[in-house]
Amino acid sequence: MVQVTLEVNGKRVSHEAPARMHLGDFLRDQARLTGTHLGCEHGVCGACTVLVDGAPVRSCISFAVACEGRHVTTIEGYDADPVMQRLRAAFTKHHALQCGYCTPGMLATSRDIVLRLPDADEGRVRVELSGNLCRCTGYMGIVAAVMSVLAELREQPDPAVQALRAAQAQGRGAAPAAEKPVAFAGFTPAAASQPAASAAAAPAPAAAPAGKKEGKKEGRGSQIDGGFKVPFPAAEVWAFMVDLPALASCLPGASIEEHEGDRVKGKIAIKFGPMSAAFNGAARLERDDAAMQAVFRGAGQDSLSQSRANGDITYRLEALSATETQVHVNLLYSLQGPLAQFSRSGLVQDFVRRMIADFGNNVTARLRRPAAAGEAPAQASFNPTAMFFSVLWARIKRWFGRGG
């Protein structure tokens, strides 16, 4: 047993501890600061990350005795920290946590990013966060939270944050340089030139089908490929697919409230089992008439759950014959907020594919029976309960090997 004395969250803490006790165990068992979470205990998951003299350190693989005389900051010690105040608000706004187990370490790393990399872009933020694992959120909200704080500080610098940045740049962190024992080595963040390090934070999107032109994709999220055939010439189908009111009439739950050129404002209501939402937002159509390809970019917010959705629908027409057209559809979307947990469900993706197929049937029906001149197209009928159970039953049959 050895006597270990640290300054933890601004207070002197001194206890006897085994020579090989790790800092995380010392903080939890001796100092009774249980906000520091131990996960893998191999320095991999990052849940145990705390600050030692202002730098992020894996407390599960750092010996407490090696931190003798150091300044340690845990999740309980950030109340007066100007960066952490911003990050906590941003994590709440962007729903950057679910179970919360990884959150103390995620916040410590995020604070280091904000101080050390004021001009970081999304790619660099993902690399820096790749050493902190989360099994709940999908990382979208976490990245958005950090990016929002960086953007706020670029638009309106905070003198208190700038002072912390200056201190960190001089190597002082939370403590004077003279107090740092030379023998102790802190955690070194990954370099931005190591793209493999970001794999845990952002899985690569699936490759596009052969012969398919990729639409421009901004950001990251869930990606679904689909398509349908329409028994009409490509030129006729294209004219319909760029008519936004007509197009919206084929999408169940969608309604347009304002329409000007290639921009619309409106609402789309969805219901999937126990989940229901009505997203109010705006969208624009970016079209390439020569290639008969378009990207429909939209964003909205559900007034009930305050969840936010962003999505790009890329579609491209391929003439199969003089009277038949294949419509290739690629949907790239992201959800932030309480509904984000549904976006990664395989059942939800089956549901979306079924909606794409039904949308194709509605397009065919509208082309066969076009609305009269001056008449608004009728909205497609939709039975969400029937579709939900149809998708569920198809999946159950697949599980038991009785369906395709």
C-alpha cells in the first residue's frame, strides 16, 4: 500500500492504495467519485476518460500512483468550465446521449477537441472521437454537438475559452508546467492522417449498384437503395418526377403548403408501429434534365418529440425500352433526437423499402389517370398499420426460412 495524493476537481484527495491500483478505481472506490465509468478496462472504449493536468487520459490503464501530485478533473468537476457548459447544452440539444454510460468520457474528449482544434471540420472531429465508443447513438448527435460548439465559438469568440486554449497551447492545461512529473505520459490523440481510426465512428456507406451514378451526398447517415419500374416512356416519367405537387401526392403522408419553383415547404407524417411523427420542414430539388437525375434535399423537425430529420433522395431514370422506365432510388437520411434510435432498425429499413415500392405503384397510377387541368392531384391513400404488419410478417417468414 502507498499513500496517493491528488488534487481532484480542485480539492486535495489523499488515500492509501495498492501500488497497482488504476486511477479509475482510485477515483471511484477511494475518492467516491462514481461519475467516472469503467467499461472495457483495456483503454479501448474511452468511457473512463478523465483530464489529468487538462489532458484526456484513460483512467482504467493509468496507475493512481503515477498521478501523484497531479490535477485530475472528473465529470463532477466541470460546473465552472466554460467549454463544458457549452458542450452539455449542445449534447442535450442534439440528443448526443442515450444510456449515458459513455457520456463522461465523451464530454472529456469533446472538450479537448474544442480547445485544441478550433478549426476542425467534421472529418477531423470524427477521427478525434474514434477512441470513444458508443453503442447507442450512432454518433450523429455527438458529432453535431461538437461541431455546433466549434461553430458558435468561431462566430462569437469567448474570452474564457480563448484563455483555456492559450493555456493548453503553452502545455499548461489545468496546472502549471512545473508541477508535471516528467515520467508520466498522457494519452496522445490520433492524427488526422489515420483514416482507419474513424471506422468506429462512421461506417463506410454501401457501394452503389453497378451502373448507378452516385448523387452528391453531404454528411452521413443511414442509406437505403431501392427502385421501381414504370410502364411509361422515360421522358414522360421524368416530366412527372420533377413536378413537385404531383410527386408529393404519390408519397403517403406528405403535403405541400408552399411551392415556389424547385423549393417547397410542407409536412410529412409517418407512423411505424408505436412511433408516429409529423415533420414540418422545407426541401429543394436539384435536377439534371439531360441525365434525368435529381436530388431532393429536405430537412424538418417533429413538433412533438423535437426530433430533427435530414435526407437526400437521389433518383435516376433509366429507359428500359420505349415504353418502360426503371427509376433508381437512393435514400440517405439521418435522425437526431428521441426518434434517432429507430433509424438503425432493419425493420424500419424494410418499411422504407416497402414505401418506395408503394410510391412507385402510386406514380404508375397517377400517370395512367392524370389530374384534370387546374385540379390538384389527389393524395395517395395509406394504411400504416397494414403496412407495418405486412413488413413484420415478411421478416418473420425470412427468419424461419419460409419467405424471400
